[in-house]
Amino acid sequence: MQARSAARETRELVAIRLRGDCPVCRRNDLLQSVSFEAIPFSCNSLHPDADSAIAAPTGQFVLAFCRSCEHFFNAAFEDGRIGYTQNYENSLHFSPRFVAFVEDLAGRLSTAYALDGKLLVDIGCGKGDFLKRLCSTSGARGIGFDRSFEDNRGEAVASVEFINDWFGDAYPDVKPDFVSCRHVLEHIANPIAFLQELRAHPGVGPDTVFYIEVPNALYTLRDMGIWDLIYEHVSYFTPHSLRVAMETAGFEVLDQGASYGDQYLFIEAKPGEPRVVTPFSKSEKIDALVDRFDRTYRDKVAWWRDYLSNRDPERTVVWGAGSKGITFVNIVPEGARIGALVDVNPHKQGRFAPGTGTPVVGPESLRGKPLQSIVVMNPLYRDEVVQAAHKLGLSAEIIVA
Ligand SMILES: [Zn+2]
């Protein structure tokens, strides 16, 4: 009881410290949207046993929307609470659908920026899969920077090296022609300062090209991707707020668009002259989207609560132990009773989800199980799951979350 009331006091304290200005444009014309009392700080850090997974620390999530630059962010985010260690596992490179996306991207970038023979730096390279692919496709040399890099898998690519560190001033002799930074910016409490630092790095020249990729907040809103809201993501960029962020930090935008079935945004830029950016959004549709998102969020959570309570949650599995799956089991009432999270990534299997302690298993372990339902977290993987379930002889209902 003591511990529980202490936890409540902590949460109340957090609620007082909600951020009142936008981390991109610094204005304060904000709308408040959905909020969660407690979600795990670190969705992608799976635990070795159920007890430590259940004891994983959680934080408050309050989605705020900036009407000036169309940016979304967690106004309750506390910087420094998440440790990105080697337990941090978010690689998607075990899915054929994702591998095809990365191959296309590597091909396009190596042609567009003539990367053959050049030096590439990948910031927040994770396990290094993307950089290796980009270098082997283009014939470039690469250096990956990531504090969570772990040299434990995959074939080494001779022209690629990895440094367990941040790409900071300690590396003035690393002078990249091309810098990629995928799915990092949304984790940073102060994205503008982060981008300014990159631009000012002593190794960055006037012709260094930057490729920045983040999840697309408009996809989250339009397609009700509420399972994409996770504590690790402070920011949810829209095309407009991503552009405002880059220009405010002193970049000249070369190209911008959406990819991966509209789920990602990318922006390509090079250092430009510092300028004053007018953040004002031109879209009037966003207020309506936010409003609809709020209502649909509540309806969707209630729908899943009813769905699970009319079935046996223990005979239900969630396919995909990435952030969406972890958010799902933590947010939906009864979600903690779900039998397992299924994932094709062998590095996740045998581990446990933070918050609920749900075990993560491989598809093969489902063979012969009397499953009622398979909840698919990402609609892009539905066909893959249908095929896998067929091969395993499962007759469960397959339903997208
Ligand atoms: Zn803003």
C-alpha cells in the first residue's frame, strides 16, 4: 500500500510539470489529446523474467498538439528516464516486408546521392542492419554510431565499422558525405538542439547530405495507430513540423516525403543558412483529426476490452512484440491476461514484456495450440501472419488491432 501511494504522488508531481510550449516551434498554442496514466518507460527493452518485467518502471503520457506547427508530443515526458542499453531491441530486419523496404531505400539513396566510394555515418544505427545494407548496395564506406550497438549478429561488411558512442565532437576526423539518422529524432526531448548540434559537428561540411526518417504522426492520427504512442517517443512529427524543425535548425531541405505504406516520413537536407522560420500551419483539418483521434481512441480501447472479455484472453496471442504490441497489452483492459506476444525475431523470444510481463514466443511454439484469436499489430504484416498461421495449422481468428 505504501509503495502504491508513493507511486501516485510521483504521478501527481509529474502532472504538474506538463510542458507548456512546443519542442519544435516553442509556441504555446497547444491542444491536449489522449493520455495514459502509466506506460513502460522502455517498450523495446524486454526482460529476462516475468517478475522484473512486471516491476519495470512506468511513466505518464499526455499527448499535446501544437496548432502552430502541427507537432505532437508527450507533454509529460521526463528526460533521462530511459536507458538505451544493449537490451534495447527494435530491429525489424527479420520481416520480409521490412527488408524489401530497406532494399528499395538503399537503392534509391545510393543512386540519388552517388554514394559509391563515399563515407556514410549512421547515427543511432541500432544493430547496424540498415548501414550494412546501404554500404553493400552503394559501395560506400560506413561508420555506425550507437551506444546500444552490439556486435552479436549478422555478417560483417568489410567497409563498415561501428562505434559504441554518440557522434559528438570527440570524432572531428570523421567527415561524412552522407549522414543517416533513422528513428532517432522522435526520441529526443529537444529535437532542435539535437539537429543544431549535428549541423555544427566539426566533420560536417556544406555538402554533407542528411537523411532523417521518423514515424509519420498523420498516419497515427488518420489510421488510428494509437498503439504507436509509446513513452520512448517524445515527438510525433507531421510533414509540416518535421520541415519546421529542420529549417529552424539551419538546414536546407532537398526532398521530403512519406514511405513504408505512409507510416514513415523522411526528409533529405544539407546545411543551409540559419533563418527565421514561420511555423504556421496551413492545414485546418488537423483540429478535426485530433478530435476524431480522441474519440476513436476511447472507442477502440473499449472495443478491445469487450472483445477480450467475451473470449479467453489466455487463448489469444498478439503478433508483434515491438512497441505496438507492448503498448496494446499495457493499455487495453484485460491485455495483461493475453497468453503471449509472438515475434519472428529470435532475439526477442524467451523474454518478457515490460509492464504486463507477457512472454514473447516464436511462431513455432504455437503449433497445435487451441488458439482463439491472433491479434496482428501492423496491418502491413497481415498476409505474412495469415501464411504463417496456415503453415502452423492454426484455425484462430486473425484480426488487425
Ligand atoms: Zn509547434
